[in-house]
Amino acid sequence: MNEIPIDIVSDVMCPWCFVGKRRLEKAVQMVGTDVDVHVNWRPYQLDPTLPKEGKDRATYLAEKFGGADRARTLYRNIDEAGKKDGISFSFDAITLSPNTLDAHRLIRWSQNAGADVQDRVVERLFELYFIEGKNVGDHAVLIDVAKECGMDAAVVSSLLATDSDKEEVRREIAVAQSMGVTGVPCFIIGQRYAVMGAQDPQTLAEAIMRVADGSGAADEAAAPR
């Protein structure tokens, strides 16, 4: 059986990353049991300038898109894509645009917390933000996610109160940018083949199989570490 690592460069405030997660899950089902896929979630910040406490959503949309009405128009395609992939986006429920650095620290820590824990953490963060409208930059929310997903909430709470791994997360983001990642999601398959954007499941499945059978051309970029 071929073992294929897939590094997903992603931000939890990116709706296309949520869609991309669903499409990758479908792609993995399509390639079947001949390929053993191991997913690692890597950090990216669409807007690292957001203050630690986040920014009022209406203000953020006005600055970024020219207002909520313009944003709603842009989000229409995302909403339709989400429905096709089983996601019921609730953009109007979002009242705060968060700084996602601490969420990425939690995702980083979850990688060593047990099988599938990181995937559950990422899934829950997407759900909380895009469906329930929660502030995924809030420490109380992140601690609850840790507890719900099987992590040691007390340890996570103590780590969040420090600067632990902040620079490491920023360094990973810088590595991704140096590789040419300018938007997310970006799927780096087998450290050889990069697929940019929330591509359809067939495209992702074909890329996985190209790497699995050795026909995928090596990319200059290696997965960020």
C-alpha cells in the first residue's frame, strides 16, 4: 500500500478551505484502499494584520470588500459550493473577523495528540466559525475545542496563555509563502505535487494517484515543516 502525506496549507477563516476539506475527503474515498493518505494541516493567515481581539465583522467587510452587500454577492458562489459539499455556511452569523494565529497554534499542538485529533480540531474550528459564528480567536472557544476533540484542555489553556509556538507558526507561514503559496487552500501531495485552490474531488484524486504511481513531477517546493 502506498502511503501519501498531504500537507494542506489553510486558514480557518477561509471558506474555500472548508470546501476544500470536504472535497479532499471525497477524493480520498475515490482513490480507495490502495493509497493510505495522511493529512497534515499547515498554517496560513489571510490577514495577519487583524488585532489579537479580532475586528468587528461589518467594519472588516467594509474595509475589505466595500461593505456587507458586496461581500454577500462575493460569498454567493461559496455558499452554493458549500451546499453541494454538505456545508451550510451562515455568513450572517459571523460578527467578528478573528486573528487566527492562536487557532493555528491549537492545530499545531493537536498533531501529536492522537490519531485523527488534528482533523477533528480543524473540522470543529470550521464549523464554529462558518456555521455557528463563533470567535475562533477566543481562548475559551479554543480550550473548549481542545477538550471536545480529546486534547488535554488544561495543557492547552496554559500554553495559550504564553507565546509558545507563535514564532514557529509564523515561520511555517513564511516558508509556505517562500514556496509560492499566495492563497489557500494549497494541497502539497507527497511533498512533490502542489494543487492550488479548492479543486474538485476528481482533480485531487488524480493528483494523489499520480504521486502514488510515481508519475507526478517533483515540484520545487517541499511541504513546510
